[in-house]
Amino acid sequence: MAPATLTPQKSLLDVLPPGKRARLHRLLFEYGPGQGTLLFLPIDQGIEHGPRDFFPNPDSKDPEYQFRLAVEANYTAIACQIGFATKYWPDYAGRTGLILKINGKTDIPSGAQSFSTLNASVEDAVRLGADAVGYTLYVGSPRQDQDLLQMKTVREDCDRYGMPLVVWAYPRGEALDEKGGQSTFYAIDYAARMAMEMGADIVKLNMPKIDPEKDKLTPEPYNELDVTQEEAIRQCVESAGRALVVLSGGSRIDDDELLGQTRMIMEAGGSGVIYGRNVWQRDLDSAKEIVEQISSTLTTSILRTP
Amino acid sequence: MAPATLTPQKSLLDVLPPGKRARLHRLLFEYGPGQGTLLFLPIDQGIEHGPRDFFPNPDSKDPEYQFRLAVEANYTAIACQIGFATKYWPDYAGRTGLILKINGKTDIPSGAQSFSTLNASVEDAVRLGADAVGYTLYVGSPRQDQDLLQMKTVREDCDRYGMPLVVWAYPRGEALDEKGGQSTFYAIDYAARMAMEMGADIVKLNMPKIDPEKDKLTPEPYNELDVTQEEAIRQCVESAGRALVVLSGGSRIDDDELLGQTRMIMEAGGSGVIYGRNVWQRDLDSAKEIVEQISSTLTTSILRTP
Amino acid sequence: MAPATLTPQKSLLDVLPPGKRARLHRLLFEYGPGQGTLLFLPIDQGIEHGPRDFFPNPDSKDPEYQFRLAVEANYTAIACQIGFATKYWPDYAGRTGLILKINGKTDIPSGAQSFSTLNASVEDAVRLGADAVGYTLYVGSPRQDQDLLQMKTVREDCDRYGMPLVVWAYPRGEALDEKGGQSTFYAIDYAARMAMEMGADIVKLNMPKIDPEKDKLTPEPYNELDVTQEEAIRQCVESAGRALVVLSGGSRIDDDELLGQTRMIMEAGGSGVIYGRNVWQRDLDSAKEIVEQISSTLTTSILRTP
Amino acid sequence: MAPATLTPQKSLLDVLPPGKRARLHRLLFEYGPGQGTLLFLPIDQGIEHGPRDFFPNPDSKDPEYQFRLAVEANYTAIACQIGFATKYWPDYAGRTGLILKINGKTDIPSGAQSFSTLNASVEDAVRLGADAVGYTLYVGSPRQDQDLLQMKTVREDCDRYGMPLVVWAYPRGEALDEKGGQSTFYAIDYAARMAMEMGADIVKLNMPKIDPEKDKLTPEPYNELDVTQEEAIRQCVESAGRALVVLSGGSRIDDDELLGQTRMIMEAGGSGVIYGRNVWQRDLDSAKEIVEQISSTLTTSILRTP
Amino acid sequence: MAPATLTPQKSLLDVLPPGKRARLHRLLFEYGPGQGTLLFLPIDQGIEHGPRDFFPNPDSKDPEYQFRLAVEANYTAIACQIGFATKYWPDYAGRTGLILKINGKTDIPSGAQSFSTLNASVEDAVRLGADAVGYTLYVGSPRQDQDLLQMKTVREDCDRYGMPLVVWAYPRGEALDEKGGQSTFYAIDYAARMAMEMGADIVKLNMPKIDPEKDKLTPEPYNELDVTQEEAIRQCVESAGRALVVLSGGSRIDDDELLGQTRMIMEAGGSGVIYGRNVWQRDLDSAKEIVEQISSTLTTSILRTP
């Protein structure tokens, strides 16, 4: 299948109500690299994985590190849990954006029945002066019934307060295992669509992996497609319609790969990236250096205006 | 069993309270083909099946496509989820009808324990200016207890706001497998009745399939009946009493079959059809053409006045 | 064990608060055969069994049929679900009594874990001008915890609005299977007591069946009793204390048996009967005829004054 | 282990807020044998066991019997469910005490996962003029999580309305089976403590049974103790701290044993007894006679002043 | 890995809102040994283990014992359940601090699915004049979804009322068994982090145990670390960021070990200890003596100022 041109979409900002528009405009154009791009710093690995991700750079265990990094390296926003936001954000409020991540869980039990309950609320985000709310939706989990119902309450509160909703759309759960797992184009594409139809303003996706063995297990026509990773990303972006898409980096990879991937994401219609371990598993100076390169890649590869 | 005449029913509009009557009158007589018929365009396949249904016509992945189609081909209404309604409906508001579908789920986990939780509310529908609310009820699912309780809250809100309630009445769940499955006359007939008794104004059914092997497994007297598909539809329409019935097309079929089926539905007392993939898996011009034929079939085969 | 005289009970009406008293007085003395008797027409088989019960008399599929029957044959009240009450009752309001049945379920999944969630509310009953509310309690089900908690809310609302509470007290659930099943004197007696202690004003019971094989499996002293069906009914009536008891007919039986059973119920202290299929599986004229005979049997066999 | 002296406890009445104090004072000193003793008549066997307990004395099936007994034999209070209280208590209100038992269940399903949901509320108790509320807590059940959360709401309402809280503290559930079962000193002692720490004002316990075979299975140091039943009771009373303790009789035992047990309970620091079947499984005159003996035993064996 | 210097953290008091600050200041500087240290007396073993912990010192069964001990030995605060606080705290109110522990459970069922529901509320704590609220979070339990959601409501109420939140952060649940169990550095470190990110002001941890066999089963890099217990504690303290950390003693150990451990905790950055059985399993005089030594150790080993 040959890569097609991206379907032009009406600007997201044009269709959003004023509260969401104001906050999202700030993220897209005021904080961070700007020009309609998004560069998020996620620091919720401490609950999702435990402190083990901090060992490569012991400084990173101190939440101060990430807040300082977000401000000094000029990230668009930092995404963190309520405990961080309550005890560290006050000193940085207004100097960078804040995405309050309002659900999460440890990875100690298996992911077969994935579901993250709320540990904070949209009202907490409003009170703290956050610019957006983050919610993890496990697409395809056997517990999707609880997840969708919970997300409804979040989406409604976001509508009520004019708070942009960033959905971490993760294919997950035991039923996916027989359909190629959580990283196929099929799975990521479904997740992108689901998040948009459920009301996301920004969809956070993991990179789709092209793996013929796994793709064979996906439903038609995905099991017969022969697409590049870039094409897969482009289609996922399209599945999200007017919602903006940011992609994550996952565990640490090579710098060139990281920058190449960043460019590919933007050229496939993505609106930005959310890079955590790839950045803060370095000392502050190296971290700031790589963020500068990422920022410059973002603003020089813009395909889509939000 | 010989097909009987349809039992005359008092007009549904006459028994509805004013809010429901106003909105339903609009759907039956103002939007779409009119004359008391209903022609709905469903676009929730992106969450129910994932984006895979869009591959035959890549344009169809963009929600704009369906909204444009609904308006230009003169559908009665478009039925979609909250994300669509929030981000695309504003540009089309007032130019076609809107049925806000307020529950749904992915098809990744098995359907053995089917239950779709709410992802939006009747209040959302009111706020968006929708003409009706759509709810999927899985009749016979082991989780019917949760489903019926949830539907109670929806039905009550519909009563409160005068919002017509369209019930997607789907026989489903592991217990049905030993009773012939979800497509028998028995199963569809039960679903039609259930939806009406639970308070549906319009019941959306799948076509009952006559299959002697499966019918043998259904309870008495269904296992001994020898009815045509049309007779089965007529009986399902009767089971729904004063509630109106629309039938769906499912995956794509031949045009002649589609139009023949449309006529049969109307002559069996149906009030219209809900055709998605059979229409939007074509390019816009062909889609508009077939809709014109469907509309004309609807209005020339009316048996029942609502 | 020799049949004993019925313990005299204080009149139920005397202990009820005014709202309940007014409504129940209407049912006992104004509608139907009167003189303190109750003759209820149940039409919830469409959801509890599906439309299959309507085949013996196709006219019975149309809800109009039962409403007309209730009025023309002079039933005390019709008992139905919210969909019926909303779309058909308006035309008959005030001409017969209405019991709004507010929970129910399909019989597609097995009854091992029986529990019927609410699909309507006591407030719906008030709004519709109903004379009583009907609730199915599955006595002994593994899910009794949810059932009793739910019934609490119904009982409280009945207290709040002065609405009589009719409890369909059905022994049910997998744990009963090893104790003789749902039709033994033990099971029905327990159900009668449970309903009264939980706050029922009227208890609807199925006929206890005397079956030595099954009775052997019941707990002491039921496994050693040697009682007639009439004596069993009398004891069940006593277990319900001041609550009134009506018994149901179940699937269709012979007319003489039906009338004999009716007399036996009254002579054992019952306050009336609830006959559906035994009546409406006939054409309207025959139905009215048999109801006349039942009514006359009721009023000529009164033992207990309510 | 040698029996120790009972640790002196501050009077419970002195630490209770005025509403609880007023009501409890009434039970301890005004109704029943008085002098700080408690004599409760429980009549919830009809739901906990079914009507089978009434066969030894058929009169006992009529709730009138127990109310009359409570008044004529001068019990401190009758403990019953909402249905009883609503339909029979009005005639006896003010002439004896009332403990409204607000949860309960049938014994048809197994007790492996014991949990009794609420069927009435503290507000019901207030409205009916009850003197206390009764709640069954299944200590150690796998569903303790639900039980404790539910009891929280009851305790809070009791605090709000100044209503004394009587906790039926029953060790129960499949996990206990491997630890000696529900009647060991270990199990009863744990239950006594749990009830007090959760906020009980009065704790209702079953008699601990000394059984070396079962005691061996209990945790240290219970598996090595060698205590008499009286010493076990005394320790359970101590575990309940300032909360008062009443012990129950269970199924019917010999009169001498009953009176001896009563004396032992009082001498071990108990505040009274709750005797049902041992009393009402007799005719009214014999019942009154034995109650007189029990009362006299209570008031002549007082060790602890409340 | 060589022990590193503790990362300096901004004072917790400086970032807390006024209500939390006032109450926490009282605990750190007014009650108990002061100078920014915390010495808590836990007395919830009666529900968590049953009365078995009281046998070594029978006096300890009487709640008076612990309250008297807390006041006379000059503890910072006593931590107990609602029943204790309601019936014993009034006599001691204002003379020591109170941490109302608002969830808990028996240890009768297995801990595979650990989850402690609420038995009291933050409002109870406010009403009783408590200085903080205690909550047990089972980190890694298969029921973490319910736990986190419940803790959200507690955290929100603490924010609303300015009540400090002390989290008993316990790694627990069947999924941990394959990862080295609940006492590894990995498990305790994860728990410390989780509690802080979820909003704890003070984190209560069990001592991490260094056990190469179990550590081998933990995830990378924990399975390869070679740290001392003190270094492990220091890292756990760092994982808790600005939240203060207190460590518990568990079952009784030798006095020298107890004091040595106390010093180690303080030198690793801990803010104090929570010692129950190690103290109250002695007679009052010995208990007061050891508390004096503990207090002196605390105040002479302070590393971190809160």
C-alpha cells in the first residue's frame, strides 16, 4: 500500500469551546517549542514501573530534577501524578505547562485485566492551574466496560471546565494476545480511533511496530497489509481525526534513532512527542542538549497545523 | 404458518409526551425521505470493529465523509459517538438529524459477557441538540442485570428531557449459543419485545436469519415454526408493539438484495432502515446514488404510519 | 400433620399508613371482584420468557389485548413493565388498577445466579398513577446480597410515597437445587416469610408442589412432614403474617383444576390469585368467561378479611 | 492459665454522647430486668433459617407471639427485621424496647462468603422509635471488605442520630475453616475485639466452645492455651473493652444448662443474654416462667456495672 | 553500590497548605520528642491480627493501657481505629496526638487479594480533633484499582480539611510473591514512591530486608544491587521525596537491635519510628523506660529537617 497524502482536517482549535481552546493554544504556541508542536515530559514511571527507571541517572529520582528540566529545557509541559503536582509544581507554576495525569497503577500484577482507576480529578487539575488532564485508556482490555464508564466522567468534567483531555491510548489485555499483541499497527490504529471517538483532544500513542509474525494474527485487512512504520503512523493519525496525536519514545534508544523517529512522526502528521526516559536518564546538561535537538526537529518538520 | 395481517397499532406519536413527539416528528417527517420513514446512517464501526471497515473506501475514515454524506444524500439522521458529535457535528448541526449513541465498546474481548457501558449521557445529547439517543442493549447476555439497570437511567433521562430512545436490541452472550445463536427469529423476536417493554421508542434490529439447523435449537414453539424471513420480520415488528422498528444491513451486500430487503422490511411493517457500510464503503457519488434508490424504496413501500 | 385453623391476624389495612391504605383499599374493594379479594393479570412474560407464550393466542402479543381484557373482564389490576405502562396504560388509566413491575430479566442465561435489577422506579409508578409496585425477590439466590439491598431502596421509596409493595417471592438459585428445588413447601414457605420480613404488603407465591422425592432433600422438619397442598398453602399464608398472599397459576392448566385451585387458595387464607397465561392464552370471549368464573370463586370462598 | 480478675472499665454510659446515652440507659435500667442488665429477644430466625424453627411451637410463627412475649415476660427489647417492625411493633411501641436489625440473609447459599447487606436503615430505626440498631458483622469472611465498608455507613448514621449500635459479631467464612472454625475462643475473641474497634456499643457473641481438636488449629498462642469456657468468655468481654457484651443461646438446650450458662456469662463480666429459640419454642406460659428465672439470674449475678 | 549523600529536599512544611502545616507542625515540634522527629504508637493490632498480640502483656489488651502509655511516655501520637478513638480518646484529647487510622481488616483471609476498605472517614478525624489520618495502601495488590480509587477520596478529603495524610505503604498481593515478596528493597522502594506520588504527607514503611535469595527475584536493576540495609532505607527515603518517612519495628526484637535500628533509620534520612509491640508488650514502667531511650536516640540522630 502506497503512502497517501494526509487528509486535510479542520483546525482542532477552531472546533473547541473557549476554555479548551485557551489552554490548548497555550500548550501549542506559548510553552515549549511552539509553532503548533507539543513536547511533553512524562514523569509517572515511578508509579507505573517503580523507581527502577531512575537508577541510570540517580538525580532523576528527585522530582525536582524533572521540573527543573521541563523549565530549563523548555518543554511544552510536564505530565505527572497528583503527589508530584501537589508538592513540587507550586515552585514552577506558570513557568511550564502541567498535564495532571489522573489515573495510573503499578505494574506488579499482570496486565491481563488492565484498568487504571482515578487517583485525582479534573477539579484537582483546575485547582492546580493545570493546562490539560491526562487519562490512560486501555483499549481492548476485558475491563473496558469500567474504563469507558470512568473515562466518561473525566470527559464530562473536561467539558464542564474547558480542560483539554489527553488520552494515553494503550491497546492492552489478554484478548489482544491472540490478535498480535499491543504493538501492532492494528492495535495502535484501533486505540487511536477509540480515543478520538471517546472524546480525546490529544491522543498519546506508542509507536506501532511492523512485525510480520504478529501482523499475521491481526484481523483483516491488517493481516494482509504491507505498510511502512511511517505509513502506519500516518494512518493512526488519520484515525484520530481532528484530535492531535503525540507519540512516545518508550525505553531509551540511540540519539540518531530518536531524532529520526521524531522527524518521521511529524512528517506523518503527528503534533509532537512525549519523551521521558530518553531524556531524563541523562545528566541535566546532556538532557538539555538532546531536548534542544528534538525541539528543533519538531519545528522544522511540521506537516499539520492544529 | 401463513403470514397474517399486521395488527393495527395506535400511532406512536399520539402516545408520546410533547418533547419526544416534537423530536420524533422531525425525524419522521422533516429530515430524510420523510412520510413517516426513517433512514439512519450509523458511524460507530470505528469503535465497535476498529478502523478496519474503512479500508474499502479510505475516504470513509474521515468523519467528515459521513457527515457530508448524511447531509448531501438526505439521510434522516446520523448516529455516532460523543467524540464525533463534539468535533464534527457543529458544522452540520441543524442540517440533518443526530442520534447520539451513548454506549459502545471494542470487539477485542469476546462477546460472551457482552455489556456496553455509557460513554456519554442524555444530557450530552440535549446539549448538542440531538434528535434522539441511541443505546445498545445486549438481550440475554449474562450481564443483562447491569445492562437493564444502566438502561433504566437512560430511559429515565429520556423521559425527563423528552428525548426519543432508540434501542439497538442485540441478542448476545454465551447463553444464546446453545439456543441457536444471535440471529434466529427466536433471538431477534425476544430482543424486539425486550426493547419495547424496557421503554424503547424505536427498536433497531438485525435481520432475522432463517436457518433450520439453528432454529432447531431454539425454545418451543420457535423450533417448530416454518416461517419466511418476511413473516419473521413482521412478527418482530409486532413484538415491538407501538415502538417503531428499523432494520440494519450489516456488512456489505449486493445492491439488488439491499433494495429488495428494504422493500421487504417496509412491507412487514418496519419504519425504515439503518444502513452504514452498505453505503459509505463506496465513493461519495455512488453512495448518494444508492441512498436515493433506498429512499425511494422506503417511501413507496410504506405499510405502517407512525 | 393435621390442618390447623388459620391464626387470626389483625387487618392489614389497619396497620398501614394512609397512602398505602388508600391505594390498597382501592385494589381490594373498588377494582375487580372486590370484597377484599385480589385478581391480578400479569403480562411480563414477554420479557421473562420472550414472545413464545403468545403463540397459542396470537392476539395476545398485542399489549392492547391484555389492557382491554383487564378492563372488560374486570380484573383488579394489570401488572406490567414500564414500556407497557408508558405506551398503553394512558388509554386505560383509572379504568382498572396498575401494578408497575419494576424489575425483570430474560430467561436466556441460567437461573443459577438469579437477580433482577431495576428497570423502573417507584417514582415512575407514582408518576403513572399506579396502585402498587411489583418487585421480584429471588429468595436463596447466591446473589441475595444484591437483591436484598436493592429491595431496601424499593421498600424505602414505597414507604416514602405510600405505595403498596407486591413482592414476587421466588425461591431460586443453584444452592436450592440440593435442597429440593424451587417448588417445595420448604422453599415457598421460606420465600413467603422472607418477603414479609423484608416489608412486602402483598406476597405473590407460586403453588407449593408436594413431591416426596424432593421433600426428602429439604431441611428438617420439612423433610419429615406429610402435608397436603392446601395445608402447605395455609402455612405459607401464615408465614407471611399480616402481608396478604396471592398465588399464581403458572403455565396453562385445565379449567376445573384452575377453579378448584382458586377455591383451595382462598380457603387456605389466600387473598386472591394472579392468572395470566391461563386466561390470555384464550380468545377474548373465552377469557372473559373464565375470569367471571374465577371472580365468582374468589368472592364465594373468602376466609380472611384484609 | 488461671482466670484473672476483670480489668475495671470506665462506665460505658459515661463516655457515650447524649442520644446514645439516653437510649442505652433506657435499655439497661428502664425496660426488662434492669439494674444494668440486658435481656434481648431475637426474632430474625424466620429469615436466617426460614420458618423451620417455628415448628416446635406453631404459635411462634405468628409475630404477635414474640411481641406479646417480650412485653408480658418483661424482656429488655425485641430484635427484629423491618417487616416485623413495620407491621407489628406499632401495637407495642413504648411497652418494650426495639432493636431494629438492619441486615440479614437466608441460609440457603453456603456461608463460605458470608456477607449480609442492609435491608433497612438507621433512619428507619429512628422513625420507628427504636432504642438501638442491630448489625451482623461477619468477622474474617472473604467479603469483610464489603462488610466493614457497609458497617461504616451504619456506624456513622448511629453517631449522627445518637442510636446505640449492637453488633452481632460472628466469625465466619471459608478462611476460618482451616483455623478451627467459627466457635473457638480464638474466633470469638477476635470477633469481640473487631466489633469494639469498629464502633459497637454492645457486642453480641456466640458462646465460645472449648474443643482441643479445633483449638489446635488456631493461631498462637490460642493453640496452646488451656482455659475454661468461663475464662474464655471473660477474655472476650475484655477484648470488647468498654463495649458491653451479651451472649446468645443458640438452639434449644436444657433449662438448668441455660440458667447455669446465664450465671457464668454474668460472672465473666457479660451484661446480659439474647435468648430466642430457648424461650419462644415453648408455649407462652412456660416461656414466661423461664424468662422470669433468667431475669432473676441476671440481676443476682451482676459483676460489671455499665 | 556506595551509600550516597541524601539529596537535600525543600522542607515539607514549607510546601503544605496551612491546615496541614498547622497539624503537622504540632506533631513534629509540640508533641513527643519534637525537634522535627516523629514517634508513633500504633494500636490496631487487635483488628489486624486479633487479640493474640496482647498475651505477652495482658494489661495491653485494655485500650487504656496504650493511651496512658502514649501520654506518660510522651509519644508524638497514638494511631488507632474509630472504636478506640470514640470510646477512649476523649479522656486523653489534647494530651497527645491522634492519628485516626481509617481503614483496616482482619488477617483471617489470605493476603493474596489484599484491600482494606474504609471504616471511618476524614470527617470523623476532624470531628475528633485528630492531628492526622492514617490509610493503608497495599502497593501491588491485584485489587490496587479499588485501593487507589478509595485513597483518592481520602486524599481529597485531607486536602479539603487540611488534614495530614499518613500512608501505611505495604507491598502486598499474590503478584509480589514471584518477585521476591513484600520485604525486599525493591518492594519497599516501590511502595515509598507510590505513596508519595499518590499524595502522602508521611509514609510509613516496614524495614526493607536484604536477602540475596529473594532479591534475585526482583526486577532489574534491584536483582543485581548489593546494598546495605541502611543504604536501602536511604534510597526509600529518597523515593518518598518531600514526604516524610517513618519506619516500623514489627514483632518484638532485642532492645539493642531496636535502638540501633532507630539510629540507622534517622541517619538514613527517616523522620521517626512507629513502634507498638516492641513497647507495649512490656509492663508500663519498662515501656516508659525504653521509650525514653528511643526518644533520645531519635533526637540525637536527626539528619533531615522537615
